[in-house]
Amino acid sequence: MYNNNPLLDKSLKFSARIVKLYQFLSKDKKESIISKQIIRSGTSIGANANEAVYGISQADFIAKLQISLKETAETEYWLKLLLLSEYIDKKTANSLIEDCLEIKRILIASLKTAKGSQ
């Protein structure tokens, strides 16, 4: 995977978990609204982080990481809603939320570093 980049590695693995969650929600639970929202936001985190690495400028890099950070907040919201509405169990929700928060912490640290070097 992306062994030299923890953000890219963790966000790709998180995206794969989100895809599996989407499959579970849409097939097993017959849920179509929230599952579509969470697959968009949850997979967008890694896509934007990956795009940031190949940004054309420092400003572009920061902008893509900002989008990725916003997507973590949205994904965290959908995960909490899925838990509260009992579409997923507490263990699954907590595991996914913790992964999301870990990615969020990495993004915040990366943004602080990037903004400090402008």
C-alpha cells in the first residue's frame, strides 16, 4: 500500500471499510439514503488526500487536505447517525468512528505543518 505515507494508507483502508459498510447497508438493511451519503464522504477522504499529494502548488495541497478534513467530519456524522438509528451496532460504529478520528488527527497535523511552511 502506501507504507511511507500513513495518511494515504489509513484513508485507503478506511475507504475499503466504508465500501463494505455500504454493501451491508444497501443489501442487508435495504437502506439507500444514508448509505449513499456515507460512501461519498467516506471514500472522498482518501481520494482528496491522494490528490493533495499530487497538487500543483502548496495552496492546492492545502485546499485538498481541507476538503478531506471536511469529509471526515461529514463521515463521522453519518456514522453517529447510523449508530443512533440502529443500522449498525455500537462495536462497528465505534471502530469506524475511531478510524475516522485518527485520520482527522493526521489531517489536522498535516494542515498545521503545511500552513506553517507557507
